[in-house]
Amino acid sequence: MRENAGMTGDRIGEVAHRVVITGIGVCSPLGGSATEMFRNLMHSETALRNWSDLETEGYRCSIAARIEDVPGNPLRRGGTLALLAARQAVHMSRANLPINTGVYIGSTLGESLAFERAAEGESLDVREYGIPSITDAVRQDFAFSGPAQSLATACAAGNYAVGAAMEDVRSGRVPFAIAGGVEPFSRLSMVGFTRSRAMASDTCRPFDMRRSGMMLGEGAAMFVLETAERAVARDATPLAEVVALGLSCDAYHPTAPRPDGSGMKRAMQAAIDEAGLSPGMIDWVNAHGSGTRASDAAEACALRGLFGNELPIVSGSKGSLGHALGASSALELAVCVQGLLEQTVPPTVGHQTPDTDGVPCTREPVRRPLRWILNNAFAFGGLNSSLLLRRYDS
Amino acid sequence: MRPADIDVVLPSNALERDAMESVVDRLTALFEGATGVRGGLYLASTDAGNATTQRFWHDAMAAGVALANPELFPWCLANAPCAALARRFGIAGPNFTWLGGEDALQAAWHAAESALARNRVDNAFVVFVEFGKLDLPGRFQSWRLQKQEIRRGEERSAAALLS
Amino acid sequence: MKINETTETVRITDDVINQLRSLLTQIQPRLPQTWPSGSLFQSELGLDSLDLVELVARVEQRYGMLIADSELPRFVSLDAMADYICARTQA
């Protein structure tokens, strides 16, 4: 295993550049901050409900998790959510961010409503409403001129964005980064997922034997990343350490996952290997758990394949938050960080009974020592990501 | 940046799926011997997904939201072209898509070089795609990165940081 | 049922099968010109779940009917789909 030895050597060379999160900002249908969202999760609350406007408009499914009263231009709903979350994260970090701060934002569709309006004949240049428009809005708000990345990796985009930020902070390319995921509520996605028969008719039940599909959400979660040394030197509070991002691609089907979960397993394994860990050291997996028959079955295979019968605690948040597409892994990263801080795994709303060979998830809060966490996120196109976090220990 | 290994004109006014179909047969040599889990794809695009997203919604409005055809929906996503390359050539390692202009292409190069330098992949492919619209043709460029190039890449990155 | 009614039913079913065959060929141009209407979509024609939901979407548009998710597992062949469509349209 010379390759692994080499990777471990690389990692040791980077120990001096541990990357930590020092600020979290959240706009979600379950709360306007990480603590509020987590508190509601702990009470097994769900933001999924029926929406009369969608029902009137004739959607096959009119249940979703949406944020009410988002201020500003509806065509810039994604930009607004991202900005609110970014400002909140920066405020929490108490950092005086320099102009060369990097901005890394992931999303699936960007400002979906603008694309819809353009298709309906409104005179709009859709290039001004893609994901880069959201990244630019954040950069302009803070007057940053550092690196910018707009990750268009669909439902894994939040993990990708935070992973890209981690790399740049670790290498010293940027002193600070704002990173996360955003997705405004999208009627286009409602049509796409209902007509692809991927959506449940009533509610989202991650890993439950009665699950019948996903439900749509929206939101944004942003994080301030910096090195641990910098954070300690300026007397900031590291909330969690971002250690590695494992990636793979199923290269199998446009929408369906590889049924044996081997691609998902490789992503988790890659994150674990890069940190020089063994699977048994993982305390908690925040699963992708979309609630579809195929995705949850494949993820269960991946978890069983990687951990055998020694499964860590597994939970999922989409029964509470819905699937916020490009924002989902960022919102769930906020759940992970809050869980690390409180040393508690929240319940998995919608989960009662797993498949016979499936994965049991938390059904109530589980309080126990938590050190290493994987945050899984998978996407159309067979993209698999797993972000490894560690409780911050000075 | 060195000249692309593949530099192909894409048809104007074509959906992303059709534009990609028009180019993939010309990529066989580029990907030869580089398949599997140790290959990574790093794609930057100015506009992936834009054309299909508008077509999909236009068709959905015509059919009604309850009866829309889902066929094009996966291609509304900007990562569909890169995922299609992965499927076609069996590239099962990291699969990235960035949207943007020069910054997106720089991010793709940087990530590809970093993945090679950190031994995450043996082969890295950087792709730039601008899909054609109206009467303007699009462009597909691709580079296959070798490990021996990485030292040069690192020097370039260091120079950029110092400048 | 009288003989001419039976003949009419068969003719309508055959028409539906031909229409379904055409819809399916649009989705999967690699399919042969013709195939037995009892051939199983997944195991014999190699169609996947995405092909099936797209076919059902086209059927919904073509015949102006909404088909519930719970009905999809029964659509295993052209015959099975045609039977369902004929029953719905006659009802």
C-alpha cells in the first residue's frame, strides 16, 4: 500500500494547516440559523407541508419545504438567501475578512425562476441568473476580489464547494473562504422530479421500508473557513474541522445510482483514506437519504459494504428539510457541525422501519461522544461526495 | 495554457445533449487507457444547462405542469455533460463542473493539477465547453494532463501567488 | 359480446399497441422496427426506469389521462399498457 503511505505522508505535511469552520449562516424552512434549525430537528419537526398555490397551479405534488417571506426580488431569491446566510456566517466568525477572501458557492439550477420567465417569453438574459450570479452577489456585497468558484454539481454542490474552499485555505491560496450551497425554491424542479416519478405523494421517509420518494426543499447555508492557527491567533472559536472530501462518479446512468452502492462507498472510503483513518473510527454518518427507493437502497449497500455490521450512527434530515438540491449538503453540514458542538445526533424524521437489509437511522436524539463525521451527498449523473469532519480539539 | 488536445466546434442552437452527442465520437483517443476509478473529469462551462432548462420549461408550460415530459429534465442540470462523458468513457473518479468564464477554467485546471499532485487520480481531463446558441456555434476543448506537467503547474501557481 | 364488438375491441387494442410502439421507438431509437407486443420492457427490451417514466408521460399526454405512480409496476409490456389504456378510455 505504498500509495496510501504516500497520501498519509502528504497529510502529515499538512498538519500545520488544519482547516476549521468559524462561522455558520443558515436560511432554511426549519429556521433562520443553525441553532434554530437544529433545535427544531431535535424536536422531530418537519417543514414539509401542503402549499395551496402549487395545488391551484395543478402540480402533481403540492407538498414542499419552503421559506416564507424571503425579501427582495423573486428573480434573485437564490442570491438573497446566499447573502443572508453569508452575512450571518461572517458575523458569527467575528472575522475582518480581507479582500482576497475566496468565495465558493454550489447550486443546482441557480435562479430557476429567471430561467422559467425567460422560457415564458420575458426578455431576460439567463446568463445573468446562473450560479455565478449568486457567487458574484456575495463577492460584491463584501467587496472581495479573491478567487471565486461556482460549483454546478447538482445535489452534491454544497459539499463540493466546502471541499474546494478547504483545499484553497489549506494550501494558503486564500486566507479565508466563504463557502456553501444555495437553492431557491424551483417550480421547474417540482415538475422535473414529479414527472420523473421521483417524488413522494405524501412525505419523505429516509431509509424507511415505506419510502416512496423525495420532497423538494430550498435554502442556503454558508460557512467561514480559515486555518486553525489563524482562528486561534485571532481568538476566534473553531466550530469544527473540515478534513477531507471524498469524490467518485458512478459512470452508470443519467439519474439512477449504481444499485450496489459501490460508487457511494468509494467516495466515503476516499475521505477516510485521505485522513489516514479506518472506517471503525467514524462516529456518525449524516446520510444523503433522499427517500427514493433506489438512492436509499444503494446508500444502504454502500454503508453496509464499508462498515459491515459495525455501522456508526446514521441519520438523515430530508424528512424535516426536504431535499434542497444544491443547498442540501450545506444545510446538512450545518446540522453536522451543530451536532458536533452539542455532541448529539438528531432524529431522522420520517424514518420508522428500515428495509430488511437496510440501515436503521436515529429515531430520537442520540447523545454520545462524537469525533469523526461523514456528510454524504449524491447527485444526478452519479456524482458521489462525502465530506469528513472532525470535532475541533486544540 | 497549452493548446487543447481536442478543439471542436459545436453546432449552433443545439441542446446540450445533442451537442455532446456530436462530439463524443471524436474523444475516443483522448480517453484511451484512462478509464476507471483513477480518472478525473474537471469541466468548466459558460452556459451548460441553459438551453435545455429553457426548452424543458417551455415544453412543460405547453403540456401543463401535470403532464410535462420529464425526458429533458436531467439535462437541465449543468453537470449533465460531464456526467455523460464519465458514462461514455467509464471515468469513475472525481467529476467536477464549474460554471463561469475564465475563473471556472482556472478552477478546473487548478483542481485537476492538485488531484494529480496529491495522487488522487492517475489521469486528469480538463474540459471547457461553451454551447452554441442562436446562430453562433459552440466550442468544446479538452486537455489530458500528465503527472510530469504538474511541477510546471505548481510553479505557475506559485508565480501567481507571488505576483 | 357480439362478434363485431370483439373485432372492434381487438382493432382498437391493436391501434393502441401501434401507437405505443411508435412512442417507445421515439424514446429508444435503437429498438428494432417491430417486436412481439408481449415482450417484457426491462428483461427483453433492455429498457430502464427512466425510459418507462418517459413512456408513461407520453401516454398521459397522448391520451389525456393522469396515471398514478402506483400503476407503473403493471406496465411490463406493450400488451399490459394497451390493456390499461383501453380499460381507462372505455370506462
